[in-house]
Amino acid sequence: MASSNRHFISDPTHLITTALHSHTLTNPSLTHHRTNRILSRPPSSTVGLISGGGSGHEPSFAGFVGEGLLSASVAGSLFASPSAEQVSQAIRLVAAGNGGRGVCVVVMNYTGDVLNFGLAVEKAKARGEKVELVVVGDDVGVGREQGGKVGRRGIAGTCLVLKIVGALAGTGADLESVVDVARLVAANTVSIGASLAHVHVPGRDESNEDDLKSNEVELGMGIHNEAGSARLKDADLPTLVKTMLAHLLDQSDKDRAFLKIDSQDSVVLMINNLGGVSVLEMGGIATEVADQLEKSWKIKPVRVLVGTYMTSLNGLGFSISLLKVMDTGLGNGKSMIELLDSPAEAIGWSAPIKKETWTSKRINAAKEQVQEFEVKPANFKIKYARSVTALTSGLRAVIKAEPDITNYDTVVGDGDCGIGLKRGAEGILEMLKDAEPTDDIAIFLDRIIQVVESAMDGTSGALYAIFLNTLAQNIRKQSPDKAEDMQLGIWAKALEPSLSALGKYTPAKVGDRTLVDALEPFISTLSHYGSIDRAAQAAATGAEKTKSMKASLGRSVYVSGERWDTVPDPGAYGLAVFLQGLADGLK
């Protein structure tokens, strides 16, 4: 049973741009910052709240920007996280307008989102800004054993977190209180989804996708088209709902008993449309869920929310979220329920826009300003022409290998790795054409970093951005008082701690089937033998070994294990191709 692969707008870039702009038409207080895909509301002297993620989940997150909810949202490409640079610009924008009250950044637990938003938060802290990151993982569709190091995915329960803390920030609460309540709500929310079909992503060839049969339903379907925990056959709605509620509530299922909810607890029920279910059918689903909750689990929710909050494009499915209402400890007017009930002027929360907003001065045409920062040199000199030649060789090798990388990622991931690497490679090549020559390695690296942060989204973009930022920092730490030539020994001393720095944001090690399987052998071999050719070969060998590995990180953990033996990890393969091209360019 396939969802429609026909679209009124098939160009994904045009689709995202025009969709974001539409919010300024329906709410005239909002501003669309086209370059970084940011949607923001007017500045407020309260704690700022920022969220975002890949496009395709609307009304999350752009539809939640408005008074009483988000200060700003950041949109990535379809089903791919925004870059760290996009998030950084959103943080700067919000922080500059709220008088130093601080910014709370809420993100769903997906590798690319955590890496990119985390990098932006760390950079903001380094600038002296008050910013904290909250990661939401409410999905129980994939249990502890299969989720492993990745943990629970973030899905529609995130919307409850945003609504409650958005209202709390609007009361004038301080950053610490907002962050504490965000984490409290996240820790007491569980969700699970189900779908009758995978969706078609505009602009992407998905003809080889393993779609559901007409008598199957995917239990635990993710919001990026990922497979769930099981495919149920010939399951009617009552059977499906019974299974979903058991996954949410059954304490005997130790693999999924993430939250204990008793009949005496106050509970909020959210039933979310993944985008393709009719309003009529959503009503029938809501009744079935509420009836079973009361009859089988003795739970009568104190609030029931039914609607479209977080979609998977036009996904033919729904999700159930349960929030166990807890004491915020903040006193009268700031309970979870009061904050949930508090009005919000955000079109995605089905709240009416006030008359005063329509008649206020329109600010969405304000010019966007991107801050530029001075780049500090390192006093290590390079041969610019030779460096450009080598880098160009590596980048062209990645572009040539994009079809293979994309094919591998289609088998074991969501198919965007090759496109992301190609986009970054093309961006760097374009930059090199126009850039003024420099013989300083730090300046040369910072130019590359700016392109990576702007052009590469998703997990790979975040990993490369974090690694390159720390690499530049570690090179500067070795900076001499007088100019010296850049030597291999300096690279080795900078590369090893840069690899370690990735551990702050990803637990990936050799053997986890990630790009680290190629990166670590390259660095260790280069340090030991001082040979780039030998190091590149070690990276290629490391990438090849991933064919026999079971994934323990990234979206591949949700893919059936029998596919892993046929292809290498796309990220490791792409990196190995680049490094071999780089080595060839230095000959």
C-alpha cells in the first residue's frame, strides 16, 4: 500500500521556502529569515524558546512560533536536521532581543538534530550567552535493547513539552525553571506511532523502498519513514490500539516500561495525525483510544488533544502520547495543566490570532543580518595551490561516488547521506573558486568550516562541523610566535584530540558502524607512520569492515540486520573516498 508519489510542488527547496513564507501570511507578526530557514516572532523580554528539525513534520516546528510558544524555529531539509550555523543564527537572533534572559533549545533525540543543535549551543556558550539544550526522547516503539546507545526517538510528545514550557517562559520564569520543567515534562511523556504506509518524499526516488502490503500496519513507525518494531498483519483498529497502549503502559514489558502510570495519576492524552488520516477517521481513532484507556487501564485523561501536531509529510498513520502530570513546584498558575491550557498565538496549536496582531506593524519584511566574526590566524603556513589541488581531488571523488553512497544509505538509512556529502563538496569547491589565496592553515580551515556548517545538514554535516571546529582549535593551540611551515606532526597532534572531542556529542567508536570506523584508522595510522597514502588505505579498510558490523548508532539501528552485510556504512565509505582522493591529489 503506497502513499501517493505525486505532488503539487516536487522541488523540495522551493517547497520548504514557500511553506515557511506562508506563516508570515497567516500570522503577520512573524518574520521569515530565508537564508537560514528561521521563523521568528517579535523580541520579548522573557526566556527564549527555540526548536526545530527536518522539514516534513509540519505544523512542527514553524507552526508553533508565536506568543506563548516558540520564539523561533529552525527548519532543515526534508527529514534532515538543520545545520549548526542555522541554529546558531536563531540563537543569536533570540538572545539579542530578550535582554539576557537566556535561551532554552529543545530538540528531538535524532543523531543529526542532537549534533547540530548541540554544536550551536556550545558555540553560544563560548560566546558567553546563557543557553541550555533539552533533548526529548518519548518514543517507545523501539525498546531499550534495539535502541541501544541511540536511545528513544523524539516524536509527537515533544509538542507537549514545547507548549508547556512556552507558556511557562511567557510568565517571566527564569531559564533554570524553564529548563527544569522541560526536562520534567519530557521525562514523563511516552508516545508510539503506527502507519499503513511509508510516505513519498518530494524530489527523492524511492522506487526500491520496501512498502507495506495491503493487510499490514507498521507498529512503532518513526516520523522520518523509519521502520518500527513490528509489522502486524490483519490487525483491525481495536487490536492495533490495544497493542499500542500495551507498549505505552504495560510494566511487565521491561524492554519498554519507560514510564509507570497508575489509574490515580492525572494524564494528558494526545492523539496526533501523521498527516494523511482524515479528520473523520481521527475522530473514530480518538474514541477507540479513550475507550480502551478507561476500560482496560482505568485511566480517564484530564485533557484530550486530537489533531495534527507533528506529521511525517502525508503519513497514513497516527501516534498516541501520554503525559503523566507532575508537580512543577512553581506554585499557582504554573502547573502543567494550567500551562497546557494557556492560550498561544501559534497557528499550529489551533489558537486564534488576536485582532491587535493583525493591526500591528508588519515586521516580516525586516532585513536579515548575519553576524560575521574575525578569523584568528595560526601562524602555520601551507602551500595554498597544492592544498587546493589536493582538496579538490578529494571533493571531486566524493561527488563522483554520490550515487553509490546514496544507494548504500537507501539500504541502511534514509537515503540522504550521499546528497548531503555532495552538497558540502560542491559548496567547498564553489568557495575555492572565489576565495582569496591564503597561506595560513587556520584561515583556510575556517573557510571550509563555514561552508560545511551552512551547506551540509543532517548527521554527517554536524559530525564534520564539530570535528573541523575542534581541529582548527587544536591547531591554534600549537600556534608558534613566528610563522612556520605546517608539518604532518602538527596535523597528528591536532587530529587525535579532535576525534576525542566528538565523544561529547556521539558515543560512536570503531565497531559501531559509523564514519568513525574510517576516521579513527586514518588518524591513528597517520600518527604512527606519517604517511597519508597509508592512512587513506587504512580508512578504506575500516570502511570495508563495516559490512560485517551491526549498527549501534544512527538510524541504521532500526534497519533489519540482514541488510548490513551487503553494503558498507555510507558515512564511513564517503569519508574513505574523500581521504583517498585527497591522498591522490598530494602525489
